[in-house]
Amino acid sequence: MNKIALSFLLSLAPVSELRGGIAYGIASGINPFVAFFVCVLANLLISPLLFLFLSTLHNWLYRLGFYKKAFDVYARHVWKKARKYEKRHEVLGYSALALFVAIPLPTTGAWTATLIAFLLGLNKKKSIAAISIGIVVAGIVVTLLTLLGVKLF
């Protein structure tokens, strides 16, 4: 598979997201600017598509036992993270959502942030904008850290 296509797909995946896509792309020899733009673009697609899914197919699938059980387990995990984060950053609102995504740590990407926004009933357009800002910042941070790591090794 093409290295750029794999970086794009890694950036769409819930586990690796942008962090995995950029790191893989740069480590496999893709120009850092190309890796950044391809992976950020892929990650920017997650929030609108996930909101679309949650407002349409999710309601139908939620009637199925295995889906309901899996979604509820994941939603409880995300809800705990959201409540803890919300208590610390109540005043910030959508800025907190952007900050949440901008910090490149495990489970702080677009997938989790979109589900948090959905569970909290936040405005979709404002949430997508905040998550997008966080994605760009996280992309810059991950790109710089990856370049630093490549230089060190």
C-alpha cells in the first residue's frame, strides 16, 4: 500500500489517529509537510462524519444488543473523561474541547472529543470548529516531536 494512503488511513483510525499517521508518514520517508497536510486532512474528516453517524445510523443501531452494549461501555469511559475534564475547564467551553484535542495524548483525539460533544449536547458546528483547531495544533506538535525524534535517532 502507498505510504501516503496508509498515513491517511492511520489518521482516520480511532486508536492511532493523527499521532500515528504523522509519525508513520515521517518515519517512512514522506516529506514532513506532506505527512502533516495529509494526516490533518484525514483527521478533520472524523468529526463531521461521526456527528452524521451519531445523528442518523446510531439511533437505528442502538436497538441492536451487541452495538448497544459496546457503545454504552465506550460512552461510559468517555463520559468519565468528559466530566473530569469539564470540572477543571468549565469556564472555557469550546476552547476546552480544542485544548482537549490539541494535547497529543492517547484518547484525546477527534473521535473522543466528538463523542464528548455529542454526549454533552454541544452545538455541532461550534464543536467541529473547536475540534478542528485542536487537530491542527496537535498536528503541529506531533510533526515537530516526530522530527525531533527522527533527528535524535
